[in-house]
Amino acid sequence: MAAQADSGLRERKNGTSSLINEEPKEKKFYSWDEIGIHNKKNDSWLVIEGKVYDVSSWALRHPGGPYVLNVYAGQDATEPFYALHPDVETTRKYLSALCIGEVRDNKEEGNQKLKPHFNEPLLVDFRQLREKVRKMGLYDVNWWFYMGMLGHIILLEALSYYLMLNFGTGWPIYLLCAVILTTAQAQAGWLQHDFGHLSVFKNSRWNHWLHTFTLCHLKGASRTWWNWRHFLHHAKPNVVYKDPDIRMSYVFVVGKELAKRWGLKKRGFMPYSLQHYYWHLIGPPLLIPTYFHVENILHAVKKHEWADLFWVTTFYVRHFLMYVPLLGFWGAFWFYMFFRVLESHWFVYVTQMNHIPMHIDFDHKVDWPTLQNMATCNIEHSMFNDWFTGHLNFQIEHHLFPTMPRHSYAQANKLVKELYAKHGIDMETKTLWKGMVDIVGSLKQSSEIWHEAYYGHTQ
């Protein structure tokens, strides 16, 4: 459900090539019970703006991949549709060939079983807020901001090479250059995130090109792999078996419900009761240098993303051409691994402090603004926090409006606070330090729940 719809979409049945905005000849109506049955990978219906779409056959052609559609199979996907598509009007037109009918009036008896947890008043106000922030110009891009972000990343890369080239490879310069490259890589990570969400250029192709440059060439990772992981995360954050960012049960068990279920079923791959200790050894230090390295390359090879692999190769060629003459081959290799370990700490704490301590549960099909607030929290606003986190300290605003330029989050924050306050919903904001510390605290809590359930101390 991410990115721009496939402009080559044609009628997929009966071999016809009719126009994609052709409506079904006979309008049909379906209850939520009927829609909910079609919730499987090869039998997938979505509801968007009250219309029912059969995306079963088309899912593989979806530009954002089939997975992000499948997580909403049998459900209302209106809000993620708006959130993840910058050009809603065009995308809606391309979808129309897949429309098979409409949702039956919700007032009819037995037709609300799949939407029992929707906070309709909140949803109505959120939709009004969505239109309000657009009219306020919060989706308008400040080009100087993004030029500054890209410029300071390139300057940091150049500074590291210049220092080592001119002042030698002694330990003080070596460590300083590692810190500089760590900073450049972290900031490139936040910038590629902006391009990946199509939040910089109105033309999606420019976003895709710059996303390839920043993620593949500046960071050495696959763009399609990132899209697969990240849009799934946004569609169902902190939802067990749907959000890939919390699929870590081979190493850590997170959340109360999953910890209890695994304990009761006597499942476990690690001594989870100690996970808040070994987190410091195999969590932040190793995520990027080991797991992400392997996963993103395997994904690109499996999906035959040869263009991604070419651009990723240019990152490694550039690094070794620059640093092998200064450090030797193995010296350049271990220098690379060293600043990757440093970057991994930065990345893990910033990305996980907003989610791991929050509500993690199975899919209860709650409405969009409720889900995003349950699964995310904010970190206090300051110039340093904004820069250090790539404005992901405004995590709630980012999840509500993923295509909004990040320099607008501070303005949106005031309106979002008013929205939740109006409906009596807490919106959590922490200090940077507390956000980081709470990761370990939540892992400890989950470990205790798992241990008690596993050894029979819970009912």
C-alpha cells in the first residue's frame, strides 16, 4: 500500500484491457462478516472509503509489495491508504478496476463484528485534522532543510577521509574518523527515510532516485528490502506477526501478551529471563553489522533486485578504494565494521525507544489513530533531539502522517496533542534518556512474564 500505484494496471480478469476506472456493472454489497472471510494471502479483500476491493491477484504487482496489502486483508484499510500514498487521487483511479462492491450499511444487524474497537468520534476528528494540516501547508517542503541534510552528510564523509589522508592513521585520528563516519551514516539513515516515504519531492521518481542514492550508495543497503520492512512496520506497528520490527523471538521476546503466550506454550530459543542483560551484548552492537547485512542482501538476491545490488556494490567499492591505501585491506574492513557497530547503537536506541516499551499485542483491528498512539511514543523536542533522531522523536506524528516532511512535525505536534486530549487519550512524551532506559526496563518486564508463565506461576 506504499508508493505510487502501478500505472500499467489493467483489468486482470477475462483477458480484457478495459480502462482501469471502469466501475463494476452490477453494484454489490457485502457485510463485514463476508469481507472478513477473505483475509488470506491468496484471498485478500480490502475496504477503502466504504468500497470493497479484491486485491488477491494484483497484490504481487503492488509497487509497495504484496505484504503490506495482506496485513489488512479482510479489514478497513482507508487510513493506511491515505497515510502511505502521497497522490491519493491517482492511486484511487488505478484501484477502481479491483472494486467488487461496497460495504453494507453499518447499521444493519450483525455487520459490525470486524470493527468493534473503532473509536468513530476520534476517527472523524482525525480525518478532519488530516485535511487541516494539508491546508496549513505542513506538507510543503523546505528545500534548504533537505539540501543542508544531504550537504552535511557528504561533508562529514569527506572530512573523515581528509583527516586520515593528511594526519595519518594513529589511534586519535582513527577513532575521530570512526565517530565522524558513524555520524554521517546515522544522518544518511534518517535522510533516506525521508526519500523512502516520498515526503521530499512531489514526483515519486525523484524520491525513488534519491532513496537509491542515499540508502544504496551512501549506506550500502537495499532499497527494496527497506521498503518491504518499513511499510509493513507502518501499516501495523507493534502488531505480533505483522510488524517485522518486533519479529525477534529467536533472540528477544517483547510485549506482555507474546511473552505470556510463549511461556504458556513452553516456547523459547534463548534464556529470555536474562534478555535485559544480553541485550547490551547482542542487541545494539550487532543488529546492523550482522543481521541487517545478511538480511538485506539475501532479500535483494531472492527478489532479483539487481539494480539495488549494483548500487550497494558502489558503496563498498568506494569505501575500499578510499581506505585500503591508508589501512590495508583488512584494516579498511575492520574500520568499516567498527563504525558500523557504533552506528548500530545509535540506530537501535533511536528506533526502538519509541516502540519496544509501548503496547505490543496481536491484531485487534483498532482504528488508525488509536493504533499509532498505542504503539508509539514521542521524545522531547529540542534542536539536538531533532537532529540526533532525525525528527523521529516526533514518532506519533510521523506514524499518523508518514509522507509529511519531518521539519513540519513540531507544528503538527500541537494539533495532534489537542486531538488526543479532546478524546481523553494520553499521548506519551519522554526525555531522550528515559526513552533509552525504558527499552531495557520493558525487556526485563517481558522476561519476568515469560518466566512466570513458562514455569507455571501464572493462572
